[in-house]
Amino acid sequence: MTTAQSGQLPSKTGAEQWLTLFGSLAVGLAFFALWFWLLPGWLGFRVETAGAARWRWLAAIPSVLGFAVALRCVWDFGWTGRGTPAPIAPPQRLVVVGFYRYVRNPMYVGFAAGWVGLWIVFGHPNPMLIAIVALVAVGVHLFVILYEEPTLREKFGDDYQDYCRNVRRWWPRLSAWNQS
């Protein structure tokens, strides 16, 4: 890594770094509130607990784990990257810690796992919602390849290129990538 891209930014005071972290967590919690708490009610999802439906609660495990991965990524954006997941206040450092050592987009992967788990828990396989989810997934993929990746390539140069050569976009590695 080059000095400017490896985190050798002007030092922030401890208070500034904590403020950035809390800003990142606030953005992350707002996303969680929308996707986990508000949206299911708006879509009319209700949890059934009778008969075989009670086994659907097992899907809460990958759901919680997926959302936990996404929340950890929000933490990494704030603490390591000194930014937020929002494009208007992006990380100032290339974040290659935690789950980012396994897959380039763990926040999206975590949200997807969380939502698939919730979908099973709520038990509403509506074909229209499946089509909407598929369109959203295509939209996220296009956003990543048409906006995020070119922006990161421009901002972090060779460091990001090296990262892309070693860590896949959507499918996690079996072992963590250790940058040289």
C-alpha cells in the first residue's frame, strides 16, 4: 500500500475518531431500523407460530448472523475507514479488515442473508415480492460495478486493484486475505 492510501491520513484525535464511528453507527442503525423494523410491517408480514410454521424460527439464526455481519461492517467503516456506508460521507481509508478480508461486499451479503432469513420467518413467498427482490439485487449489483468499484479504484488506486485481484465481489473466500 502507498502511504496515503494505507491510513497515513492526518491524525484524528481520539474524540474525532469516536465521533466518526458514532456517525457511522447512526447511519447503520437507520438502515437497520428501515429494513428490519419498519419495512416488514409496511409489507404486511406477520409471524405465524402454529403447526409447522414454528420451525421457520430457525431461519432467525442466519438472519441475525447476516445482520450482525452488516453491523460489524458499519463499525469497520466508522472505526477503520473513518467514514460511513452513505456515499455522501464515504470512508477515507480502504477498509480491508474483518469480513472485508473474505468478500468485497460483506455488508450487502450480510443484509441479503438477513433478509432471506426474515423472509422464511415471516413465510410470505409472494411472487411479486420475489420479482421485486430480484430487481433490487440486480440494482445493487449494477450500483456496485458502475459506481462503487470505479469510485474506489479512482480513490485508492493500486491498493484497491490488488484487493480486487485477491478478494471476490460476492462469494467469500474460505480463508482471510492477508495483504502484504
